Amino acid sequence: MSGLQQVLDVVAASDGTTTVDGIAERTGLDPDLVRVALHQLVALGRLGRDGVALSCPDDGCGGCTSSATTCGTAGRGSLVTLTLRPPAPRG
């Protein structure tokens, strides 16, 4: 079984909270190889990718009642969610 299929199988069998390290542990693949496989699966359309901002916008905070020093999002970063997609119909 290919690494791509192994990663896809783990994602499909997950409860929706799978991490790169979790996939690596379940497949025996190196975490860097899992990342490459996930990127390839997105490129192939087998996984959808959505980002969720975890920090204030570049022009500063102001969208909530917490200050940047206490809200926990003062640093840059994002959460990426991947969604399993059905295979494209053949031909």
C-alpha cells in the first residue's frame, strides 16, 4: 500500500481530530513524509483545505473585548483543517 493511501485511510478512519504526528504514528511514516502526502492529497483534490486564523489581523486587534496581551492570539499562526473528499469520477 502506498504512503498516500495509508495517510488517506487514517484520515478517513479518524474521528476528525487527527494530527500529523498521529497519522505518522498510525502509519509508521515519518512526519515530514505525512506532510508531503497531505499536500499531495490536497493537490489531487482528495482532501479539502481550509485555514482558520488564530491571531489578530495585521492591522491590529480590536475585534473582541480582550487585549492582545491577554487573548492568547498575539502571535501569528493558523489552524488548517482538512476535509476528506470523494474521488473524482473517472472518465
